[in-house]
Amino acid sequence: MGAEAVRLPPLCGWAGASILPRTCRIHVRARPHRHGPRGPETLPAGPAALLPEVPVKLRRSSSPRRSRTLRRQALAAAGLLTAAFFLTPGTGASAAEEPTAAAAAHAAEAVLEADVPGTAWSFDPATGTLALTADSTVDAAELARLKRATAPYAQAVSLERVDGTLRPHVSGGSSVYGAGARCTAGFNVHSGSDYYFLTAGHCTEAAQDWYADPALTVYIGSTAGSSFPGNDYGLVRYQNPAVPHPSDVRNATGVVTQITGAGQATVGQQVCTTNDRTTGVHCGTVTGLNATVNYGNGEVVSGLGQTTLCSEPGSSGSPVFSGTIALGLISGGSGNCSTGGTSFYQPVPEALSAYGLTI
């Protein structure tokens, strides 16, 4: 596409990373899905009828070698392998006599081996325990399997049930469009004079070319990088000079927040997110770091932040920030913005470091 200005559809809009005029809005819906991540939905007929009705599925890894690698990454990212060294080899100490942090390390490995979709877990350094979350899709048999797996380390595990389904949020939100996929632009970043936006990795795994509208007429650019599963971040390069890319985030009401840098969150910190599926900016609290989420189908993501932020289908890639500092990209969660829920985010500094980028 040439460099001449592009007139955007009057009903398309943006939240998250601002790359289009704030007068432009899009609202979409997504269907709930019971287990694990789903491929992006085919867009409905009507104004978006020009979009090919071809389902796009996320690429999944099922090889034993890949699974073993993800298991090691999950444990290392949770910061629990170090705790395991509290055990002295050859002492013959029972699990009940192990230091709490070491028991939590073994419990995390047991949960990973149990392989129950709809679960998430993180290490709480304040209590030295493993915080285990199970969503509403975990049935009685699966819950019993988790309890059996962690029984030897029960003193180091706390279990919480949450409403809804833990899943990556792919369709809708502050929309960028691929071939059958809709996701959210998170933060605008650059390397020298090359500009990109960060989003969720399960989004960039689903599509190569990205557009500003469901009819795929306003080209933004193409996927330049993707890391999922294991991590959940992706990169799209701006290739249309007519599409602006300021360093801010804005919601459906036009509220703009300037972003000046990136950082790491701490447990207890207040953080916020925004997208055009929900009105205004929604804020919550960081409740855990280095969390691991099992979305099912072999898709395990580690090193995530856990929060009380609300998120809904369409929130994938949405920005998580505090003041003017970029913290993360929504990966997935459970619940909604009417009743609340739990959300997990991919830390931004990891993605910036991987690609050598700056906010």
C-alpha cells in the first residue's frame, strides 16, 4: 500500500496501543469455550463479509521432546527449582519434613505432571506455599487427581476455585484483524526507525498479516516474531506509513494514557488495563508472579503475572500498565468485567529483551 492517507471506516476503533484515530470503534462478540485455547473465530457475515470464512487454528506442539522442554521451562520460571535445593541429598527426609519452599517445588512439578487443563499455579514467597487455581471446567475427577498428586505436599499447597474458564482471549476487543483472527494491539515499540506493536503470542501464531478493519482493507503490517507456548508474546511490524503509532494506550471512550517506559510489577501493586470491549480503564491488583497456566492441548505458559483484572474474549494482547509504565500483555483468564475474574499477563520486559526493542 502506498504512503497516501487512508480514510478509515467510521465505526472501527482502538484501545490498547493507539494506531488509529480515536473516533474509530469496533465492538465484537466471542463465544465461550470450555477447555483450553481456541482458534480465532470466523468473523460473522454482514459488514465483514469480505473476510474469508477460513478457520485459523493455533499451532500446537505435541512432541514428547517439546513437552519435556515446556515442563522444565514452567518449573524454572516459577522460581521453584532453586527451592528444591533446600533438600539435602541422602538424608531420607520425608515430604512432611521438607522445608515448605522445597515441598512447594515438588508440588508444582506434581501439578504439571497431572496435566489438568483449566489450572494455574504460582509460588507465594511471603508464605512459601504454592497457590493453585482451578477454574469451573475442572470436574470432580480432575480435582481428585490434583489432590492425589499434591497430597504428599499438602502443607505447602493452597487451592482456590474460580468461576469461568481459563483461556487465551483471542477474538474481539480492541481489534486488529488477521485472516479469520481478531486480537488486541498492546504497546507500540521500536528499534531505531522500525516500529512495531506487541500483542499476545497465541495471536501472532494464528495469522501472518494484520489489518485495521474486518474487511482487511487497511493494512497495518505483518507478524515479525512469535513465542507461544512457553511464553505468550508476539510482534507485528508497521508497514503502512499511513497508520500512526503513538506511544500511548486509549480506550473506547477516548481516554489516552501516555506510556514512557517498561518495568516489572510487584505483588500487591495496583495495575490497570483497557480495551474497547469494556468502558473506561479497569484496575486491579497483582496477586502473583511467575505463574504457570495450563490452557490445555499441551499449551502451557509460564512466567506470567496473576491479577484481579477483569478480561473477556477479545482481551488477548491488551496492555497492562501502572501510571505511564508498561508492565504486560493480557494472555488469558477467567470471568468477565461484569462479575470480575482472574487474568494472567505476559511481562513486557521479557518481550522487549527478546527482540531488542524500546517502548
